[in-house]
Amino acid sequence: MQTVGTPLLWGSFAVVVLIMLAIDLLLQGRRGAQTMSFKQAAIWSLIWISVSLLFSAAFWWYLEGSAGREVANTQTLAFLTGYVLEKALAVDNVFVWLMLFSYFSIPANLQRRVLIYGVLGAIVLRTIMIFAGSWLVTQFSWILYVFGAFLLFTGLKMAFAKEDEGGVGEKPVVRWLRSHLRMTESLEGEKFFTRKNGVLFATPLLLVLIMVELSDVIFAVDSIPAIFAVTTDPFIVLTSNLFAILGLRAMYFLLANVAERFSMLKYGLAIVLVFIGIKMLIIDLYHIPVGISLGVIGAILASTLLVNVWVNHRNDQKKISK
């Protein structure tokens, strides 16, 4: 697999990730700091974004000195494009978490542990899937067409799909887990397992954790092929992906109380997936430059937010007039 990643770059990235995880787990994850206010979540989100941008600047500086400015510009732009793409797609993942916590009535002070394991699980899962995907692309270049067709289909399905009126509890996987796990009727604090009369029981919190991890598997199947449309370099794919998901806990608390204000987001993400799918399908006919890809993705997301502001304003006006 061709990559710009050198032992120094991989080592530096690993150190940064470990430091960020330590901060996230030790400072945000300690008992007594079980949830975040909107202000705290906004501050932490800005911190994670700032660290990602600092890493991209250091990445550019290293490549500029070792491989030249042209390579540095190209690869850093690929990193930023991948980061923006993965960050945007991660928002949809957060909305699923919100739905799960709401359906299972998990109070805010018990969500902390699930989110910690959810993010850690996502890091391990994404790392495995990215290296597997990079190997597949190296061995079978035609698989990019499969990724492109899949993303095109997924984007169209997301845009035209009707709201799922069935509850989470009616999903086959939830029914299967409930029928195969010895589970308590109520929560047992932050415990995933508890013993009653010497018998080990799972708690509903474990069911929520399993659903959180499964949701990340589903979203990884969309997001990882999408970033391969930007670059197939495993170093850039992995770094942009992990930087995007490291701040997921802060993003969760940032969006927890305003999720309903982003009703148009799914359409913007659907258009992004369709664009990325088309980009992969026509790669042999015309290679869309990374800079244009970043501009198109940014324009789509910005337009979606503007439309959302207009829709929210119109809905607020209707409520006032009633």
C-alpha cells in the first residue's frame, strides 16, 4: 500500500491520539463530570477541531520539508477533505445515538459510560476496516466502482426514505438480543452486568451499548468507502477518520438539545454521498481534483445549514402566529 506515512508520522499520530483519548477519558469521563452543558460541549468541540487543524498544519510542514510543497499541498488538502466529510457523516451517527438513548430512557448521567465505550469501539472498528479497505483497493482496483455504486444508492435511499414509524424495540436485532440475553427489567446504575441470587444478568444499558456499536458498523460502511473517493492512502484515510470521531462525545452533547433543528441535514448528507458516488464511478473518465471536491462538499453542507435556518424560522413564525 502506497502511503506518505513514515514511522515518524505514524508515531506522532499515535501519540496525539493517545493524549486526546487520555484527556477525553480522564477529564471528561471521570465520575462527577458525567455530562456536559451546551457551553462545555461547544468548547470541547472547538478544542478537537483545533487539534485536528494543528495536526494538518504540522503534517503540511513535515511534507513540505521532506517531499516538496506540491506534495504537501495535495496531501494536506486530502486530509482536510476527508476530515470534513467524515465529520459531517458522523453527525448522522450522533442522531442515532440520541434516538437510542431516548427510546431506552437512559438518563444523561448514565450515558457517559456508553459514549466512552462507543467511541473506543468506533476507533478500533474504523482502524480495522480502513486497513482492510486499503488492502482491497490495492488488490482489486475495480472495487472503487463497487464503492461508488453503493454510495450512490445509499445517498438516493437516504434522500427518498420515509420516516421509520416503527420503534427501536421492534427492530429484529433488538428483539433477538432481548430473547437471547438474560436481562433485568430496569437499569442498574452504570453497570452492564449485575448478579441476582448468584445469577448473572445483563442490564438494558448493555443492550444500548451493543446498539451503539452496531450503529457505528452501519455508518462505517458508508463513511469509509466515501473517503476512498478522496484518497486511498491509508495514513490520510485513518488520521482524518479518527480525528473526526474523537470528538463525537462532545458533538453528542452539543447536538443533544437541538437535534430537531437539523431536519434538513439528511438531505444534505444524501447529496454529498451521491456526489462522492458519482466521483468514484467516473474516475477513469474524469478525475475531480481534491480541492474541487472539498469546495463542493463545503458548499452542499453550507447550503443545507442555510436552508435549515430558513425552515426553522418559518416554523417558528407559524408557532408564534397560532
